[in-house]
Amino acid sequence: MQLQDILYSQGFGTRRVCAGLIQQGWVSVRNASSASAEQVLCTDATADFEPQELMLCVQGVEWPFHAKAYVLLHKPAGTECSQKPSTYPSIYTLLPPPLRQRPTKSAVQGVQAVGRLDQDTTGLLLLSDDGQFIHRMSSPKKHVPKLYQVTTKHPVDEKQISSLLEGVVLDDDPKPVKAAACVQTASHRLDLTLTEGKYHQVKRMLAAVGNRVEGLHRSRIGALELPTTLMPGEWKWLDEDDLDLLTRSS
């Protein structure tokens, strides 16, 4: 695969822009699987490389080649999961330009959020440019469990927990919506597991049982937990082990 095409696939701009970066001496490469391999400057845009296991260095920033992008973001409060936010900053501004510019078959470039979290909800958010992965993780038919840590305005009681597990009726759907699991962790805190994602679902479910959500944090999707070392606003590539934890549950 030509180096200019590799850079293009990773979101570094048009093929002409990528060719210019290479010809101007801004791109070096090395074998990512070899700890002793050194970066080698390449100024030939048409030079052929095997992209797998390739570590790029573009304008001084290392970038591992990924045929498809699978990313985990620790979403902070006060951000919107939209390319065109209405009030708060977009979560996409937290990502580096190549992830936002990766070419895709759809009209929208770059990685896309797998579902959405409200602007005041924090925690684990997946992003990818793999349409099949996005569908598999977000489709209610796949029943991928998502764990939410809920802080409530009023104390939680057994009746509320029973109602959440048995199912509550939301105003736009006559079919009761059930929690897959519901565990009280403190007087005003719940661990709530859902397998579908309706609009404002957790908030509406708590309102339906006579309570109110004061804080909401998603800590797990499938068997994949939000790393404790990943701070709000930070992101990481998902590795094979991470993807395995996700696909086990889908």
C-alpha cells in the first residue's frame, strides 16, 4: 500500500495533502511490533509498505495504523455527543484531527459515537468508523448491557427497585421498559443495568418510580469497564482484549 494512501486512510487529509506531508519530510515510519526498530524518514509518497504493524510519525506525533478505528472516550459533563452541538462543546473536539477526518463510505467523515450520552452524563463512550460495530453495540436487538451509576435526589426504596426490575411505562411507549439489573449501593445511589437505549431513558425510568436523577455515569458496556486511569476528556484506542470483552456480550 502506498504511503500516501496509508496516511489518507488514517485521516491526515486528502491524498494530495498526505503526499505533500511526505515529500516535505514530515513523515517517518517504523515497525510497531519491534521494540528496537527505529523511525525511518520517507520522502517518497508512492513507497509501498505493509500497513499492519506500521507506526507512523507525522509532524512529530506517533500514530499507529488502524484499518478500523475503535476508540473509548471518558466523556466529561458539559459536552454533547453531536457533530453540531446546540449549547455545549462537542465531544468530537476532544479527539485529534485524524480521528475526526478519517474517510468513510458515508457522507459523514471520521469516527462516530456509538449511541449518545446526555450533556450532563459522564463516563464510557465508544466511537468507531466501523458501521457494523456501531450497529452491533447500539442495536436494542443485540441486548448489550450497559451499567449506569445513578445518584438520586430522594432516597431509594425497595418499591422503586422492584418497579425498575419489573418494568415501568414511559410516555412514548406502551410496552414496559425493564432494567436488566438494579442494585442499591447507598441511600441515594443505584447501579442500573440496561440493554436498550431510549431517549433520556434512565432519567425517565427514575421519574416513573417517583424519584429524580441528580447524577449519571456510565461505567461499563458489556464486560468492558471504563479504566480508572482514564481521566474525563481523555481517550484511548481499544485493543484486541477490549474488543473481545465487548463482543462477548453482543
